[in-house]
Amino acid sequence: MVAPPTTDTARVALVHDFLLDLRGAERVFLELCELFPQADLFTAVHDAVGTEGRFDHREVRTTYLQRLRPTTSASMPLDEPALVVHDRGRLLRVPLAEVLYLKAELKYVTLRTALHTHVLDESLAELEARVGPGFLRVHRNALVALRAVRALERRALAGDDADEAGETWAVQVAPVGEWLAVSRRQVSAVREALAKGR
């Protein structure tokens, strides 16, 4: 066990990636907070309800991602379009307004939001029918929310669609800054959708 520093000049900062619930890593972080009561706390996102108020007596400094998070999970109306995902033994409703893209990988589909990545056991074709016109197929393995597309350009990405120079068309997904390949067949449709501002 580590004893707190004894000098008044020592300054300690404690950092955790996300403080959204109380599982193993968060419980260890909580113990560190008790060992260092004067330490500054930093995290990307903090959920006071999910962490059972255990950090309420401390100032927790967060990043811009905190502003992207809904204030409570109960605030989402049940009639709002959403996808249901299984996450660590629980069911979560992910509003379509938070989904940045869906990408098929092997027999699963990755659902990406600004804060989380979820794995779905559904086909991309089934999901495409459910998400509606706010999403655009950019590749046989990817659907992107139109509101999240920030750029379309030639990029050096690995894949079947790369030309002799190893480049392919790709879209940049905000706010995460990730690039997804666009198939040659879909480039004109992506250009048209971006030009219309759909």
C-alpha cells in the first residue's frame, strides 16, 4: 500500500479514462482518491448517477466530451429512434442521434458513438433498414450518419478499394476524427449527399 506524500509541496493528480459506473477500475480509482484526498481528479466523462455519487464531494474535471453526454439516461423518451445494444449484461438504448457510424467486421457490426463503441450481433443490411435516411452507405461494410461526415478526400488506407498508389476515397467522421473507406461505387452518392447538405 502506498502512503500519501508527507510534504506540503507535493501535488498529485489522479486521472481515469471514464467515470461512468462503479466497476473494478473505478473502485480502485476511488481507493486512490481516498489515499490522496487533496489530489486533482481528471476524466474524459463523469456520470454522478452511474458512480453512485461517490465522487460528489470532489471536483472532477472533465473534457469537452462531457457536453456531448445526455444529463440522465432517463431523459431519453422511449419513442425516440434508438438501437438496443447488449453491454456487460445489460440492455442499453442508444439514440440514433448519437450514432456516428455502423461498420461490419467479420460477423459483427461495430456501433460507434462519440463516447463508446458497441458490438452488435446483427447484419448491416438489417440495421440499414432500421436507421433510415439519416445514414448513408459509404462502403459495403459501413453506414455513416450524414451529420457526422466532415470531409471526403483521397487517403492512404489499406483495403480492396485502394488504387496503385495505395489511396482510396474516405470520409472523416466527427467528432472522433476517424476515417472510413468509401467504395468506388459509392463516391458519387457520397459527393451528392454532401453537396445537398443532407
